[in-house]
Amino acid sequence: MAAPGRGAGLDLRRHYFPWIFVSIAGRIIFESRVSLFDGQASVLQAYTPEEARAIVRDAVPGSRVERIFPYRLLISGPGA
């Protein structure tokens, strides 16, 4: 069992480049327009590093948010 506040999460980082990539490559890769729209919406609904830091700072003091390649956020609790 994990201690309270310990853990890590990986999420998308909101940025124009991933949205453009999904918009172009998604038309080739996805068989359904629903998948294309879902991919675009996922990028637009993702957090910026600053937004994630504000949420994490209030929820679990001592947590950190790191930008990692490609356009991802690693959110980790204290001691994780």
C-alpha cells in the first residue's frame, strides 16, 4: 500500500505542436473521425506545466511537475 501523497502520473502537455500533429497525422492514422476529434480534444484539454503545478501544489504539497519528451508532464508526489 502506498503512503498518502506518494505516486506519479503521466499526462499530455497542452501545446500547439501536438495539436497540429494530431490534426494532420490523425487523418492518416485514425479510421474514424471520432478518433481524430477525440485526439484533438485530448490535447486541447491537457494542462500546461504552470496549470499542473498550481493544481498539484494545492493538492499535495511537495509534489513536482516535470516536462518530459515528447510533450508530456510527469507529476510526482513527495518521495516518489
